[in-house]
Amino acid sequence: MTDLTADDVQRIIQDEKLTATANWFGRTGRPQSSAWIDRVGDEWVVWETDERAVRLDVDFRFRSEAEALDLFLRFARSHQAADSHAVRRLGGSS
């Protein structure tokens, strides 16, 4: 079980340079291939978007802020890691 706080996650976002892949309570990063978190009533909602900025079918809902923050951070990190493995193909044929 995690004991992350919102302050911890905001610091981690800055320290690990996750600002592109972490959308913190609204669009604060890029819309595509990223993690999102929001508060709806008494629940925390976490979701991801694909490479076309389409929200994936699954929303993860939590009553625990710490659990929601943990998943949000894992999603943001995984999208950042995927960016580092992306290969740009330059024009022309193979």
C-alpha cells in the first residue's frame, strides 16, 4: 500500500520530467499517450489516452487518494518510457 500525497506526486512530476505525460486535474500535459486524474464527487478517477488522444475504455475509480495517485504516476511513467523507445522513421523506402 502506498502513502503518496498530492504534494509528493507534484514533486515527482517535476523531478522526473513527467509534465508531458501527466495531466493533473485537467489538461496540463499533452492530450495523447498520457495519464489523467480527476476528482468526481468522493472518488478519484484515473484514465489513459492512446496515441490519438482517445480516452481508453477503462476508468479506474478509487476512494483512496493514495491508490489513485499511485496508478496515475505509474501510467505517466509508462507513457514517458514508451516515448524513449519510440523510433522515428525518416522518409524514403526501406
